[in-house]
Amino acid sequence: MILALILAVLTVELKDILYSILSFCGMCIVLGVIFWILNAPYVAVFQMLVYAGAIVAMFIAAVMLTTRKERLG
């Protein structure tokens, strides 16, 4: 539970979008584990497949297809 909260805060606070997406993926996986522990396997599988799988893959594809400005200096 604490790990999910830490990853949620990191998702919002990180400046690099790729690290933020990876933090969001970690949070979704931790939430799926929490649902599994709470004896809700259907919700856990849904959480893992839809959020940790499809949504994160879509975010990563969108980030990789956009052009990023190179930092000067």
C-alpha cells in the first residue's frame, strides 16, 4: 500500500515523462497485487492487462513517436 502511494506521487512529480510512465506502470502492478491479496482475482487480472499492459504501452508509444527537444549545455 505504501509502495503504491510512493509510486503515485512519483508519477505526478517526476520531470522526465518516460520515468513518470514507468512509475505509473509500477503503481498499476502494485495495485493488481493488492487486489489479488484482497481475493479479487478478476479485478487484479483486469488491472494488470488493461492498465499495466495496454495503457502503459500506449503512453510509451506516444512518447516515442513525439519529438523531444535536446537539452542544451
